[in-house]
Amino acid sequence: MNTLISKIELDDKILVHLTSGDILTIPYSYTPRIAQSMKTELSNYHLIGGGRGIHFEDIDEDISLGGIIEYKLKHELILPNCA
């Protein structure tokens, strides 16, 4: 079973709800277009690729679940203390 995006919420960060029940968060600074947008513009979105991505209609921006996961791994990877 592939995990896909089921919906998003706009809070202090963008909450990306997955069909697995997990929630990923990304900052509004995730892309320059998103960073410069108002929440009302971002609320006009639809899922693309059967839930593999999000298209923000008002700002003509697409982001993918794969890109979100890559971002999370690159920016939020916490290594255990091996002392």
C-alpha cells in the first residue's frame, strides 16, 4: 500500500495529512511562491497525481510528497548522540 496525501491544513506551518494517518509539517518558506502567498491563496488547492502532490491553484505552484519527504530528511534529520 502506498501512502498518499489526503489533505492539507494551514496552521503555523503547512500540515500535510497522509492516508497512513501520519502528518508531515513544512514551513511556509518551503518554496518562494508559498512564502510570498496568503493563506487564502494557499487554501485554493487540489491534490494531483492521485495524492502524490499538491497544486496551489492561485499561485500556480506544485509540490510533491517525494519533495516534502526529501526536504524533511535534508532539513530535519536528527542524528542520535553516540557518546
